[in-house]
Amino acid sequence: MESLFGFNIEKYPFELFSFSHFLMIVILLIMAVLMYVFRQSFKEKKTVKYILIAVLITSAVSYQLWFLLNGQWDIKINLPLQLCSISLYLCTFMLLSKSYRLFEITFFVSMSGAFLAIVTPELFFGFPHFRFFQFFIAHMVIVLSCLYMLWVEEFRPTFMSVIRSFIVLNVIAVFVFIINKLIGSNYMFLVEKPSNTSIIDYLGPYPWYILSLEAVAFALFILIYLVIYLLRKNKRG
């Protein structure tokens, strides 16, 4: 049991696109479908909303506690400055406040970041380690929180939402870059590429891969917006 919560990477290594990895992706897809199918029921009862908030908070707290209890907490690793850590907080405030402006920013930043993280995780611990479940649950609930606002609360992003969210993402990146320089960290991978396989490996050397990431992020924002726009248009038709 201790090893399931420890830092022994060799005992539970993560394997990209393994059965357990694919299973997590399938579970997310099933939960997304259920969110859509039962959207009216979830609208009448706020239980799902509070469950999402509870899981978001639990994911953030348990991650920090895991490092602390193992004596591994480090300012260069554990500040909530990775994109998905930021998304956990954004999604929590979005659900609590029901702010449309916050939704505009959170939706595109969180959906795209969580999607890339689930497909190519920066993860070293595989099934059935605690970190494996914490990682995927955290990223799944980010996606589900965004879909909740879209399908249950019926918030509708516009093209200007894409622009606003992209601008805010860059403002966040500048702030995080400054923090990286001050403390020698690599939050948001703005200093160097992640050590394991990821989409960044195909985006060129430093610092050019950062510009490539900008293009990928904007393309994902546009793609997400177009999918929503076309589905809404077809539904009206």
C-alpha cells in the first residue's frame, strides 16, 4: 500500500498509450456523453455541479499533500503554475461564480490544455499508483466542468471568446515565464521541453517550440469553437 502512494517510479512506470491510458480516455468519453444525455436533469439538480467542485478541490489538495507527505514538495514543482493546475482553480471559480467572462477564458484554455495532457501526459507513475488516478481524475473533471457550463448552464462561447482566452493565456504565460526565471522552474514548459514523450517533441527546438505551441493552442481554440458553432447551427436547422 505504501508503494502505491510513494515515489518509486520504477515499480509503477507509466506507459504512453497503454491499456490503462486508453481506458482513461474511454472513461472520459463515456462521462462526456452522459453529461450531454442527462444535461436537463443536471440543470434541475445542482448535485453534479457540487460534485465537480469537490473533485476539483480534492484533486488540487491531494496533489500537494502527496508531495508533502513524501517529503518531496519543491517550489520549482508544486506552485499551481502549470496550465492544468491553473485550470483546476479557474474551473472551480467558474462553477462557483457562474461568470460568463470567466467561462469565456476558462473554457478554451482548460479544454485545450486538458485534452493535450490526457492524450500525451506529463506523467511518470502508471496504474494503479495514486498519482495515475489523481492525474487523470483532475484532467477529466476539468473537461467535464467546461462541458457542464456549455451543456447544462447553456453558456455559449463566441469568436471573441477565442480571442479573449488566447490573450489571457499569453498574459498568464508571461507571468509564469517571469516566475520561472526568478526561481529556476519550468512551469508551463516555457524553459525546456518535458522529459517524457509529448506533442512538444514535434514542435522544434527551444525557444521555437513555444511559438509552435502558440499556433497549436490557437488552432485548438478555433477547432473547439467551430465544432460548437456547427453543432449549434445544425441543431437550429
